[in-house]
Amino acid sequence: MAIVKPFKGFRPPKDIVEEVESRPYDVLNSEEARAEAGNNEKSLYHIIKPEIDFAPGTSEYDPRVYEKAAENFRKFKANGWLVQDKDEHYYIYAQTMNGKTQYGIVLGAYVNDYLTGVIKKHELTRRDKEEDRMKHVRVCNANMEPVFFAYPDNAKLNSLLEKYAATKPEYDFIAPIDGFRHQFWVVSAAEDIKLITDEFASMPSLYIADGHHRSAAAALVGAEKAKQNPNHTGNEEYNYFMAVCFQASQLTILDYNRVVKDLNGYTSADFLRALEKNFVVEEKGHETYKPNRLHNFSMYLDGKWYSLTAREGTYNPNDPIGVLDVDISSRLIFNELLGITDFRSDKRIDFVGGLRGLDELKRRVDSGEMRMALALYPVTMKQIMDIADSGKIMPPKATWFEPKLRSGLVVHELD
């Protein structure tokens, strides 16, 4: 059973929500955050990307940057830009992309459920990013941004969500840049709060969809605080971390692609020949080529696109991991040919996801920053849940969910 609870969220007043809200910290770099924040002192980027308050080039891992995050959080509360609700609530958060709306429930997820595997993960995390988010949670004593969970479809919760969707939301805006609509409701009625708590208690598992680093960091800091508290009871707020839970069938997964800095000593011609051992390689020319089915990949090299199709016998169709394109490419291209075995720490590889599209892959290779790009066909939510249920783990950066959660609509403090 999944244990969840309502909480007293810190939220922006309705009239300034669009000044406070932001994209999540991990979908843009420091300079993009600096540009988006501009002269807006209320932007959440001052808390989640606080390096923007220092000279350009300041490391986001500089100790002063973490302290600035905590200082700015205190400032937001003092100035009334984030105000705590008087009572504990669940919240409903809806996102609309390309005419399709998905409804999530914002809640406190139980740290122990993460530690014992009730909250299931499907990706490895990168150690440096895990530690970065732990420092941020520690210094702010809060989950500034939610993690993104999926739960098995549930008729009672679906009816509740439909009931709220027919009422006037607390927040309702179109986000800049992506143009997606975001709506937010406060769940106050005692019977609705009880229904949410009870229905989640009936679920054997929850699934991390997006935000493995934030989940790990939030849970580990919660466990750390429990260990440090001689009077720990298990009821403290730090035993929970903020998540938004969506019905699995509503979620949209996009491709998550790779770019590499070098070919591990191969010339382009030798690399293409080496690929032919495990793939059918077809040159597609200068027109952008997108993978059109499972086990088909798109590669960009030296100004040309190639189709790579995994040969039969290179994967096991009965293995929930082995059948995935992220595993096929990891084994047969990145490990075997390029010598990249640790996706969590190897600086020769980077990941490009979602709406940035294949043009971003081309740009990064054409600029000389990267040598080659590989695009993958997206996985399905069923594949993700099957993998999580089997206790197996995908390599990092295997999935890209869209739309991304906006940050700054609600914050969860740990005391």
C-alpha cells in the first residue's frame, strides 16, 4: 500500500503566480534561466537556479549558490510571494498540451515507501546530480519542486478529478515558451481528502515517471533527518516529500536522445563499418530522419542522417530490459564501440530530450561541440511499469515526459 498525506503548501498569491512559476531546474541551463528570469525578482529561478544571482560562469555547485537558494526562499516567504496554507490540502494540477489534458494529484509521498520499494524506480541516477539536489533540499529544508509519479488508473480518483475539472481553478495560465496550459485546484473538503488517502492506500505501488534525482534526494534527506532526530516519531513532515501523481494512461512519453563528443578513435568510415555488425545501416542524406519503430535508430554524423536497424539476434524479445532500444544502443554502440560504460558519470556523453527535437541534435554536432548524435524511438508507459515491477533498472536518461511540471505552484517545507 502507498502511504500519502496532504500538506500545508507554500503557494504564490493568485495575482503573481505567473511571475513566480518557472520551468523545472533540470530542463534548462544557467544562462537560459538567467535570460528567462530577466529583471523579475519573483521568479522561482532565484531559488532553484540561484547561480543566476552571481556573475555569469559561477558554478551551480558553488557553496555560495546553495546558501543563496535558502536566503532567497526566506525572502520569498518574508515578501509574501510564497504564502503557507493554514490547513493541510491535496492539490490537483492539470496540464494541457496539443489539446490533451492530464490531471495530477499533488501530495506528500512517504519516504519509507521509496526506501522499501513501494515507490518503484526504473532508472539509475547520476551521483553528482543526486548529491546536488540533496544539498538543495537540506539548505532550503523544503522540496521546492515536485517529482512526477504515475499510478495505475483508478475510477474513483478519476471521478474526483473530473468533478474538480468542472469547477473554477485557483490558477489558470498559459506558460511562456512551451505554450501549454496549466491549472491548479486546492482540495479542501474532508471527504475528498479521505478518498485520496484511502485510494492510494489500496495501490500496491507508485511509479516514478520523471524526477529520479529529486526523488532520491528528497527521500535520502528525509531518512537523514529521521536518523538525526533523537525524538523521531515517524509523523514529522520530513517523512514525506512532494510528488504529483498522474494516471498512467494519461501520460505522454517522448524520445530521449544522445550526443557524444568523439568516436573513441574510429574514423567516420570505420565507425559506420563497425556498426554494420549489429545494425542494418542506411544513409538517408541531409533530410532529418526520425526513428519510425522500435529497434530503429536515427544517427547524425558528418552532416548526414543514417537509419540504423538492430539485426535479429542482437536482443532478447522476452527480456523487458533487453528488448528496449535504450539497452540495445547502450550495449552495442556506446559500450562496445565507444567505450562509454558509466552513463552516470562519463562526460563524453550528453542527453537531449523531448521538445528540443532532432534539430537540436544536428545543431550540437554541426557546432563542433559533439561528434555524433543518436535518436531513439520512445518507450511506452507499460514498458516502464513492467520494468519497474520486475525490479530491473534502465540506464539513465531513458525517458522524456512532456509536458514538464511547472515549478513554483506549491512548495513543501520539511518542518
